[in-house]
Amino acid sequence: MLLANSPYLVLPTQQQFTLHTSTITIGRDHGNMVVLRDLGVSDYHARLVRRNNGYVLEDAGSGYGISVNGRPIYTPTALQDGDEIQLGTQRLIYYGNGRARPGIEYGYFLRVRTGPLSGHRIDLNMTQTCIGRDHSNGIVIDDKQISRRHVLLTLEEDGYAIEDLHSTNGTFINGHRVTNPRLLEDGDVITLGPETTITYERAPMDRPDPRPLPHVSTEESDLEDTSTGMQMTSLLNETSTYKKVNQTPRIHTKSRPMGHDIFLSYCHRDTEIVSKLVQNLEAAGFNLWVDWQDLQPGTPEWDREIKNALSSAKAVITVLSPDAEESVWVARELAMAEMLDQRIYPVLVRGNPIDAIPLRLITHQFVDVRFNYDRGINSLIQTLKHELGR
């Protein structure tokens, strides 16, 4: 489906959700395609049903109703480009033809998820470029399973189009083989050969990159800004923006009084990145409850402390990684958070989404800090401040 023919929603988090199926459900329950963690949103609040080239908005039996452009609706309503949809305190904007938002210039880039260039971001600022194994290509991927000239990217009015150049192992978009040139959509997953996966993304160019967040100074030095601008940046460079901080984090379990803002759930193998997250969130004014390994998982004390901490928190951040996805203790904390109807904010710190995101969170919007930590943590903080009323 071409981007020009793909309507989308701008969510409260400012993420764009492309509408590409006949029915999209919206609500608080994790079974919805768009999940809004707000007590003013019903479990199954609304439906978008495709009609001709657009979508009709229907109330799915909510207890709070729906407004479009400030007016309540009581019957299925055809949406127009730019309509504002209000569900509880959550505002969504419908764009009916998949175009970029008016007045905003967009930039396009690739994130290499797996393969020889894994962890790199590649900015697309050329009219046309080839991807392949041969060194004459604009983007060179040294992989024998990729053809010498594998795909061609061409800048069109609404973004980049992709064309397979009769490659041996084919080009796939979201699992479907590319047989004809097609326009890429924001978030498309491109697969080249059996090992290389790349996501195509776009972002407003007139929005400045978030400045590094302040943190508690240590004896080593204050925060450095190591942004590299418009160039290919490795995961190692981007995740080393922050210098090492206090290696003995404060204990946030029994020594911290209840009534904290955030419960942080994580696997102890992710302690290093979690320490960085905690530093930045505390610098932004949030109180966190974190178990720094002073509780033995599965013991009565652990069970009691976790339940008390989750019950008194205003929100839950769960740190996602392949190890966390396999952790029975992280799964139990998530199950308890869902039972208490807590707002859950997933943060992807390591691994591929398919390996790191548990099925129960698959419909949640998540914050990705793997390739641009500054942008990710700033987005998380702004969302938390807005939704927790800070």
C-alpha cells in the first residue's frame, strides 16, 4: 500500500500509527491495536472501520463517549483529514491521506536492526541511492547473501520508494516480497537476504534534537554532548553519550517510603542501562522504586515488597530486552501491574523487538533508547510529565 493512500493517527505520544487494516480497535485493554493507558478510556472504547478510501469512527460501547473536533458523536462518523478525536483525556489526530503533517518538513533515515551494520543509523539525504554488496553503492553492506546491487531507493514527493534490482535472495517489506517499486511507509521493516533487517523511519526536521538531560554530578565530570549530527552513527557511540556515573546506586526498596511516582521493572542483566535511566528520571524530578538486587526473587519478602511497591506507584516502567523477556520475575511484576490497572511504559534497551517485547505488551507503544538514548529518554520524560500531571 502506498504511503499517499495510507491514513494514519497521531497518538498522544506524537507517534504515528499507520491505518492499514479494515478495522482498528482503540482502548485501554492490551488486546486493542491502539492502547491508551488512561482511566477515562474504556477497555474497548472505539473502532475505526475502513470505508472506501477513508475510515469511519464508531463507539465500541464505551462508558465515556467520543468527541470529534469538540462535539460528541453518537453514530458512526466518517473522519475528515485533520479531525481531532477525544477519548477521555487522550487526543488523537486523524490524517486521511497519509501525508506528512502540514508545515513540517520531514527527514528520512534507516535504522539497521540486524546484519553487518547492526546498530547504525543512515540518514537519507540523496535523491537516489543503491544498497548492495558492491563498493560502488551509496550504502554498502558486506554480506554475501546480499546482491552486488540489491535495491534502489528513490526520493519521491511523499518519501522514498524502494525497487528490487533483480536480487538473488529478494527484498521483503514487512514479510512481503517486493516485486514492483513501492513507496515506503514510516516504520516499514526491510529485509535483505536472510540476515539484514532495516527499518525505514521519518522524523520532523524542524524539531531540534533533545539536549542531553542533566544528571547528578560525580567526581569524574559532568555530562558531555557527543551528538554527531547528520552522519552514520554506531550504537556504541550513541549509547556512550553519558559518562559513567555513581556505580553504587541508592537502594530504593525498603529504605524508600511508599508513595513514589514510578515502579521500575527490569532484569538484573540490564543494571548498567537501568542505572542511567534512573539517574535521568530522578534528575527530571521523579521518585522511583527500584530493586537493586537486595531482594531475593520468589521469597515471601520479595513478594510482599513488590506488591506494596506496585500498589503505591503511579506508573510502571518496564525495561525490555531479550533477558527481561525470558525472566519469570519480570513477567510476574507485569502481571501484577496489569491486575492493578497500572499505566505501563515499555522502554526497549537491547535486542530486536521480536525477541525483547513480550506478547502481552505487543500492542503498547514503546520508547526505543537503543540507537538514540537522548531522544528516547527525553520522549519518555515528556510523556511521563504530561500523563502524571507533573
